[in-house]
Amino acid sequence: MKKIAFLMDPIDSLSLKKDSTLAMIRSAQHRDLDVYYLRQEDLTLHEGKVCGLISSLKLREDFAQSLDPAIAGDDWYSLGKETLRPLADMDIVMMRKDPPFDMEYIYTTYLLERAEADGAFVVNKPKSLRDCNEKLFATTFPQCCPDLVVSRRMDVLKAFHKKHKNVVFKKLDGMGGASIFRVMENDPNLTVVIETLTENGAQQIMGQVYLPEIVDGDKRILLINGEAVPYALARIPSAGESRGNLAAGGRGEARPLTARDKWIAEQVGPELKRRGLMFVGIDVIGDYLTEINVTCPTCIRELDAQFDLDIAGDLIDAVVMQLD
């Protein structure tokens, strides 16, 4: 029987209503994989091997059938005894630790790369998790992107704003809509926004032309081994907001992919597959690619519910096929 370990946030911190990792765990359990659990702090390099303090994990079966929070109670999962064992004992290691993408995250990818060398199949590939900054990686596909600039210089960023007059400035390591500023023409806060985001010229940031199509939603498109799920979750900003992120109060509306969405996915997909990025979420506003999320993509549960899909099941099947 194949063994799959989920390296993830503490299980008690998961949102029972919408967590995508929970859907993956359920799908693995229903496919008769042996499921295991560990956290970032459970990793260790021990006697030349990357090991983890690993516990078996099982969702209570009635809860696993529906993932309905209303029936969860306090015993919706059970963990076995924590045991130190090499990660290479696992056939599959799913890296599902949420950002922040900090040095501890990078150290984790180093350790996972050692486990990969010892024979574990790590999803997503640790090297690519390090290499593919979610905002900068999108610029690999300029034919898909809006006009943008990356700089830490005040004069360069101000010149970009002067040209476009309506610009979004954001940190390169931001998540969930945090530290995103829309700066319009003649905005007196332009200088302080740039100073704040660049930490007075010490950090590179991105300026991106404002896309008015955001009012119709920031579309999350999921790709499994380079192939797009045929529906997107449009995250629509709440009144008075310019950010569609669900974490920033946006609401999700599932829609079939447009012809342009499919074209963007076709541009990006082969490179994702080449880099061992088996599960990725790309963000599209209007006709433009804005981000490529490789660390811990979400929105599985929302799309499943609205279009009767099994995205996590499709992912687990695709991952297992890689072992054959």
C-alpha cells in the first residue's frame, strides 16, 4: 500500500469549511493510501537522513464522506503514535505548509530536497518552490501579463505611476491581499506608499497597471500536472475594495474558463510540468495573468461544491500515477 505524508499546518488550525489540504487527505484515504501527518517543526536531519516525527492520520469516516463542519464534533480525526522515521519511507510527501515564505520555509525545502534525493516523491518539487516567487514567476510569461515594473527605486516606480496614472503596488512576498495598494492619479500618498513597501528603498516591489476588470473577479485557475481544471473561482471584491482575495473579504463565484483563460493556462502549463509543479493556482484578472501560486494553492472546496468536481481526487490520482 502506498504511503502519503502531508507536511502541513497544525491540523487543529484547519478551516473545516474550506481547507483544500483536508480535501486531499480525504481523497487519499478513500483511495486506500496510508495517510501520515507532520508539521514543519517535526522535520529533522538525523544520522545523515532527513526524518520526521510522523503520525498516522485518519479522518472519521462519516465526516470524510462530506467534510461537513456541522457533523465534525471534536473527534473528526485521529492520530497515531508519533514516530521518528525517514521521509524516504513515504512514497509521497505533499508539501502543504502555508506561507509566509520565510527563511524557515526555505530551510524546509532544503530538507525536502534531501528526502527527494533519498527516494521520496515531493509535491510540489522543493527546488521549484524556492525558485518560483509567486509574483515574479508570472513575468516568465510576458505575453500573458499586464504592463508592470519591478524596482526598489523611487524614481523608477514614480515614473511607472506617472505613465499609467492608476497603479497597484505590492510586495513580492505578500499573500492573501496583504500590503496591496492602489494608487490613482494625483494621490498624495504615492511617496509614502512606495517608501513603506520598499522599506525606504531596501526591498524590490512590483508595480502593476490597475486592471478595472477586477470588479468582475480575480480568477483562480487550478492546474494539475500542467492541465487546467475547466472552471475558475472568480473572487469578487466586496464593496469599496479593489482586492478580490477571499482573505480580504471577497466572495467566490465559480465559472467555466474563457477562451483567454484556457490560452493562458496553455502558455503556463508546460513550464509548470517541466519544473515538477504538480498543483498550482494561477490568478487571472480580465485577460491577464497576475500571479502563479505554487506554495499551497487553495479553492478546491469552493469549486467542487459549485460544479460537483473532485479536484483533490484528480490530483491524488495524478500524483500516484507518477510513481508507476
